[in-house]
Amino acid sequence: MVAIKTLVTNRKAYRDYHIQDKMEAGIVLTGTEIKSIRAGRISLGDAYVRPESGELWLLNAHIGRYEAASYLSHEPKRTRKLLVHRKQIEFLTSKVHEKGLTLVPLRLYIKDDRAKVEIALAKGKRQYDKREAIARREAEIELGRAIKKKA
């Protein structure tokens, strides 16, 4: 049985992008970074993934400093390498360059004592797409309220 504990979800990604293909990636961390992650001191709000020279890099993910560490702690917004199979990297890189898609991190979780990031190919939403999604969500809420009142 695989134990998965989701630590943080990038809700901004679901609001701003149409999510297409998802995949799991490992992440290269230092000792103080994994301790901060386990303490829940992480934010993926402005984070994105960039393919560069045959590798995937996670940028702008904020992992807070570990307070019990000395002054030699990690830099909170440093660039971190993602661990993915070579064929998956080639597939994602080609999609990003061909279709103008973006790679965004959706969530960070602990799976069998290892930190993993769920990344996705995503296409940016236009402003009217966001309004349409909000209107649809509000209509579903109103419908649910009407059904509850009838019952």
C-alpha cells in the first residue's frame, strides 16, 4: 500500500490554466528543504517548470527556511531539478515548444517518504474563460440549494 500525503496544492493553476496531461516527478532537495516541506512551509503559487538542456527545473517554488537549521540553510526560492525519465522530458519539451503550452506544478506530496511534484501540461485561460467557469460553478451551487430546499 502506497501512503500519499498531499502537502500543498496549486489552486491558482486550476484557475488560470486548462490542465491537460499530468505526471509525477521527483524533486532534488537538500536536508533542510525536506524538513521544511514536511513542516508544511511551502508555496507553489507562482511556481512553474522550465525545460532546459534536457532537464526539467522547478522555478519560483517557495520553501521556507528551516528554523532549527544554522545560518547555512537553503535559499527559499532557489531553482530545483525535477527527476523524470528521459523520454518524458523529451515529450514535454516538444509539447511546450510546439504548441505553446506551459508546465505548471499542481501539487507537492510525500509518497513513501519521498517528496514528489505533480506537474501538468497546461494552456492559459482567457479572461472570458474564467468568467464562464465562475458562472457555471455558481449555477451548480444554486441548483444544489434549490434541490436541498425541495427535499
